Amino acid sequence: MTSTDSADSAAQKAPAKAPAKDPWDLPDVSGLVVGVLGGTGPQGKGLAYRLAKAGQKVVVGSRAAERAEAAAEEIGYGVEGADNAETARRSDVVIVAVPWDGHAKTLESLRAELAGKLVVDCVNPLGFDKKGAYALKPDEGSAAEQAAALLPDSRVAAAFHHLSAVLLQDPEVDEIDTDVMVLGEARADVEIVQALAGRIAGMRGVFAGRLRNAHQVESLVANLISVNRRYKAHAGLRVTDV
């Protein structure tokens, strides 16, 4: 047998290479329960409203169950309210939409309840002075990386940073014209978050890297705030050519 024959024989025996996965082939997430920590604030309430309107089962959380229940009643669409711990326990996916100054304390207090959960951090560490908004850099690198450090038994992703709370909560706005940059360590988790973003009319979730890249995504909100103030807008982002 010649060397050419041997090579041909080996090629015939080698298994066929699996086709590349379609990056837009995302899972069905319609049956997941989504909890929103900070669901009584503008961003959390807006996300809860949009997801519930799209048919997602949503629980909003607050430090006080009464505040969460009042917010849930205001949102409608079957949204329920509970304290933060109960929200975390009842949810498959938990969105963190609390103020930055309460971020670490909130997550530390919920480490047990969030164990085994997919936690989606959308917190933007920002400071404000007379010149406007500016980015802060946590010791861990970003809010998302801080969450991952505080929640070693959870799967942490980052997303939903660049959304206008005003548009999210406005019932007159049918579609939110924006892409959602999603970051995470596991492709399966990232795709769940992409799929959740895609349930909201007008939105699309786009993979944007690992958690180590979260700082610049969180920081970009300071630029969007400047855009909004100058142009009296509610700016979002679109990623072109994907």
C-alpha cells in the first residue's frame, strides 16, 4: 500500500467533523422563572414589565416584601412580589438590578439562596459630579466580577446594562430598539440570557465576551448618559454586521 493509499484510508475512517453551531440557535426559555432583585427600582421594574409582557413568569424582589408586592401589582401581567431571599429561591434565573452602593451587601446576604442559579448582573458602577457621570472600577474589575467572587456557587453572567429605564417602563413604547451585550463564562448560560433578551420586542442578545470584559461594557453607560443629556434622548446600542 502506498503512502497515498494509507492517507486516503485514514481519511475515510476519520469521523466527519460536526458542523459549526449556529450562533443564533438559542434555547427555549419560555418556561423559566425570572427573579429581579431590585425589582422596585426603575431598571428592575422596567425589565420585569417587559419580560412579563412577553409571557415570562417573573418575580420581583425587594428588601421589604410589601414593597415588592406593591410593585408587582403595579406592573401586572401576572408578576409576583416577594422579599429578595424568597425571590432568589423561587427563580431559575435571577437578574441583579440593585443600586451599586448596595450591590455587594445584597449578594453576600443571598449567597445560599443564589447557589446553583444563573445570576445576571446588570449593575453599572458609576459616580456623578458636576461634570456628569463617570465609571468606577471595583477592586474585582467590574460589578459582574464582584458578583462572581461573592457567589462562588452561582453561574454569573452580565447583561442588560444599556437599557433606558424610561423606555422600559413606558407602555406606549411597543419595541425597545437595542441590542443587549451578554458576557459570561459558559456558552450555555450566555445563550439563555440572549434568549431572554430576544423575548422582548425589538431586542437582541449578542455575545460580547467573558466576564473579564465586563468593565468596559458597564462603563459605557456613562457615555450613554452624556449622549442622552446632550440630545434629550434615550439612547441604546446596535452591533452591526452580526
